[in-house]
Amino acid sequence: MTTPLLFQFRLQSRHGAAGDSLSVDFRNGDQEPWQPLEPSLQTPGFRLFLLSLLLCQHHYLVANALERHLPLAAVDGVLSVTASADWMIEAVNGTFQVRLEAADGAPTPELDEPSRAFLERRMKVCPVSRNLPGTVTKSIVVQAAG
């Protein structure tokens, strides 16, 4: 039996009054150190493909939070992808923690259950993940940052 391959990505985005920023780190396996991902012509194609999956999920989260009038302050996400020894994707697991921004003088709003479920549902229609084979196990979870 061959050992599956594990690829992990960590995303941090900041939104709102402080301005927008995005950073992504990656590692192969769960014992390797995290490294910044700065795509270039030398970046392996499979890593770029997985990055597109992560960024598509993030884009759908941010766009649908905006549609729902959720004042995003930050998103921290981790995407783990398991592939067979012959590089076929078998499972995608993502967890995205969302922190909302308080309006002037108001308490920080909470991500309520209907909004959380809405974001998860909408992220599932990201075109990159929809184009994965039906045999791929997919799990995308949105949580309130704690």
C-alpha cells in the first residue's frame, strides 16, 4: 500500500478599515515547516492548482459575506488536500474562521448560524471545487473566530 500525499495551505486575510491584505503559506505533509507561498514561474503546477482551490473558496466566502452585509475584519483558513501516490486528489478539508468588524462604538457582531450556513453553502459552488471529480471527499467549514 502506498502512502497518500498531504498538502496543507494556511491563509490569512484582513479586511475593513485597516485595508485589505492576503497571505498564504504552504507545507507538504504535517511535519514540515510552513513556508510563504509567493507564486512564480518556478512554482509547481499542482501547488498552483491547489492554491486556486483555496483562493476560490476564499473569494466565495468574501463575496458572499459582502452580499450578506457581514463586516469582515479577518479570515483565517486552513485547507488540507490528500492525494494518492499518483497525485489524484482524494479529499479536501477546509476550515475558515471569520472575525467580523465592529461599527464605531458598537460591540463586535457575532457570526450567526444562518449566516455561517449560508457562507458554507455558497462556498460549495466555487467553480474550482465543483470541477473536482465526484469521488473526492469535500468538507468546508466556516466558524466564528474565537
